Amino acid sequence: MSKNDQPNKAVRIDQWGFQGSWGGTQTGRRTPLLGIFLVVLGLLLVAGQLFPQAQIGASAFFLVVGALLVLTGLRDRSNLALYVGVFIVALSLSDLLTGIGLIHGHGWGTLFLGVGIVGLALIRSRTGRTWGAALVIGTLIGLWGGIGIVTSYLSLDLDQLVVPVLIVLLGLYIIRMRGGSRV
């Protein structure tokens, strides 16, 4: 029982959407948020194909969506929202900065993703949650992106070597963590 001897009430959410009275009468109809999101997404993608400037707007839109997911993940302590938000922010930030001409070449999205994962690992460490694996994976992804950027700017063709080197580094880390002194 809750205050005033009234039974506790449960709330059930069937779907996400807006419900309200527009125009004075309540119709009971809901406008689903997922539907609105898909309409906006489709319009931005079509506009991006027709007008190059619209791609910048689409990238900015996704940057905001990703940032909102990160904030929601931090507030609710949701790993899924955090990592999906970081992924969306990294890729949309790369597209946005490329679209406005601040950066060029490949590897930027991967670098931003690695930096975002390392940032999440550091945030998780401050809240007492595990962070070691995320730190290592984020660092490796960031290195991969950084190497891609360097090879892009220097016109080197080292792309075939990056993944094997990162695999070797990951293997060395795992061996070290498992007590690498044993044979």
C-alpha cells in the first residue's frame, strides 16, 4: 500500500508515441515516435541524394540523435544506449566535418569511434563499473582510425597491414592479462 492507504498503481507502456488533445477533443489516437523518426530519416536521405547541402543537415540531425542517446544512456545507465549513441555520434561527426570541408580522407569515423569508446570506458571507471576491455578495444579502434588517416594524408598503402597488426596487439594484450609467464 502507498500513502493514504491507496493501492499501488502500475503503468504499462504499449508503444512509444504522442497522445494528447490537439484541437480541443481527445481522439485517443497516438502518433508513433518511430514513425515520425522514419519519415524524417527518409526525407533527409532523399534530400541528401538530391542536394549536397542536405547531407550536412542529415549529419547534424544524426549527431543530435546520437548525443541524445549518449545522454540517455548516462542518465539511465544503459550500455546499449551509450554504445549505439557513441557509434552514431562518431560516424555522423565524421560525415559532418567532411561535408563542411574541415577534414578529408578516410579513417576519421573509426578514430572518433575509438575516442568515444575510450571516453565511455573512462566514464564507466568513475562510476565503479568495469572498463578494461572497453579501454583496450577503444584504443585499438582509435589506432586503426589514426593509421587510416595517416595513410590517407601521406598516400601510403598500409591498409593491408593495419588489421593484422591490431590483431597481434590484441593477442599480446590477452596473453599478458592471462598471466603470459606460463608456457
